[in-house]
Amino acid sequence: MTGFYRYMLLLLGFFSMTKKSDGVEVNAARSGTTSQSSTDFNWYSQYATDGVSTSCTHTLIQANPWWRVDLLKTLSVDRLVVTNRPDCCAERINGAEIRVGHIADIYSNPVCCVIPSIPAGASYTCSCNGREGRYVYVVLPSASGVLTVCEVEVYGVLPENLALGKNATQSSTWYTWYAGHAIDGNRGLSQPSTWCSSTHYQNNPWWRVDLHNVYKVSRVVVTNRADCCLDQVNGVKILIGNSLEDNGNNNSMCAVIPSIAAGGSATFVCNYMEGRYVNLISPRNSTALPLCEVEVYGIDQSHTASGI
Ligand SMILES: *[C@@H]1O[C@H](CO)[C@@H](O)[C@H](O)[C@H]1NC(C)=O
Ligand SMILES: *[C@@H]1O[C@H](CO)[C@@H](O)[C@H](O)[C@H]1NC(C)=O
Ligand SMILES: *[C@@H]1O[C@H](CO)[C@@H](O)[C@H](O)[C@H]1NC(C)=O
């Protein structure tokens, strides 16, 4: 291979890396808060995130022992690295599940991988393919087991809002409250009247963003107006899919918005529903549909982590 081609390949590798991370990859577990189902003596849960692979955690003998880190922010997790204890009992980790998700409850979060086995003192890398989550659990399905981990590293990037820079449209437009104001990257709290979208008063007003590609949508974050008309988002359906039938309003439902506080942002988990279009439609007649921001997070089709 000539030097030129080698150089080009290096360059390509460099771009694919920087494109993926959009910044520097850090071990997000280091800045999270840890806990575990029980603690044996002084084998505290934070020893798995202290950067020292010889200080370890240890639960008591119990059913389904677990360890957890709350990253304190949502991360798109690329991979996790789990280090086993060096001194004994290496097989105790066999079969432990790594779960990543949005919810502070073990089994509500999908499994990213199952640890087959890890030699004493060695590390196992689990690929999580960009799955989003704030909570990372290591749980050992066992009637009576002990869970020890010496280090858990969590690598990923902050999720990108897929709606930014895409095209939005709505059933009608109230003065200058264009559909695009709901995807301008500004939640609009300081100037709600210029930075939010709104339809006219009509029956079943709707709003839609075209993501331009099919994504698996992890969650949608909706920001309500701060100044008035707060209940106009109540009952609004969030739909996701690939069809433009009935303006996209016949796609599958992710959630119904119960209500959102003034100027508040609410997250709706969509469990990786697939689609190019995200619609919001009101069930009511003679109403407007104002939206100060709609953020869409998810992963593209090329990611195929188990459970997604
Ligand atoms: C997005 O909207 C602009 C302006 O209306 C239009 O010219 C463009 O074709 C749209 N792009 C897509 C991919 O729909
Ligand atoms: C809407 O979707 C349903 C279920 O996917 C389908 O059976 C129906 O034909 C679609 N069209 C209309 C107009 O309801
Ligand atoms: C909205 O108006 C339509 C047509 O007038 C009517 O059939 C429907 O029941 C109304 N829906 C609500 C929620 O009031």
C-alpha cells in the first residue's frame, strides 16, 4: 500500500471517530453516583467507579444482587467495560446482566449484554450500540448470589437531538408562530411568543417533523408554553412512523401527553419505535396546538443492539 493510501485510510478512521463522538469520549461513570443492593463490610459501591481496578464492591449473599451507577445525565452508551476481582471467585460474575435505560428500576431497563465470564482481574467489554440511558445496572440473576465488580466504565456521547435542522410543518400557522420554531434548538422560555410554534384554532390541529431518515426513536421531549394556554397540550398524542397517510396522523402512538407545567419539558419514552415522521396531534376541536420545543432522540438503523 502506498503511503498516500495509508494516509487516506488513517484520515478516514479519524473522521469516523470524531463524527461518532462529536467530542471527546469520557468514562461517564466517574462522575455518577453509585449504589448496590447490599454492602458486605466496607466493599462500597463507589469502589467500582474510583478508577482503581483493585478496589472492589461486594454485596451480601442475596437474591438477584445488583450494582448501579446513576450517570446524572442521559448518555448514548457505546460500550461498557467491567473489571472482575483479581484475587478469587472469578466465576461469580458469570451470567451477570448489564442493563441500560432511563428508569431508576432494574427490570424496566433493557439488557445490553450478558457477561459470559471474565478471568480474574481481567476486563470485559460490552457493546451497547448507542443505547440511551441515565442508569446502568449490573445485576446477577441468582436465587442466592454475591455480586462483586472492581471497575465499571461507561463510554458514550451526549445524545443528539435528531429534530435539529430538519423540516417541520403543521396543520395551520398562527401569525408568525411557524412550525420550525419548535425545532429551533431554543426551548423558548424567555420569549415564548416568538420562539414557539402554534396552529390556528381548529379541529384536531397537528404538527410534524420529518427526520429525513428512518430512526429508532428512544424518546421525545416536549416543552410547553410558559405564558398561557398551558392545557392545550393536554391529551396530545405523539405518533411515530413512516407513513404520510392522513398527514402522518395514522402512525403508531408513542404516548399521550397528560399535561406539562408552564415552561416545563416532559420526556416521553418511545422504546425505539421506528419512523421517519414524528407527529403531535390534538384530540380536541376548536383548539390551537402550541409547542415551544420538540426534541427527538434515538439511534439510526445501522444500530442493532439486542433488545432494540
Ligand atoms: C425542507 O424545507 C425546505 C423549505 O420548505 C424545502 O425546500 C426542502 O425541500 C425540505 N427538505 C426536505 C428534505 O423535505
Ligand atoms: C391506519 O392504520 C391502520 C393500522 O395500521 C390501518 O389498518 C388503516 O388502513 C390505516 N388507514 C386509515 C385511513 O385508517
Ligand atoms: C369534533 O368535531 C367533529 C365534527 O364536528 C365531531 O364529530 C367530534 O365528535 C368532535 N370531537 C370532539 C372531541 O369534540
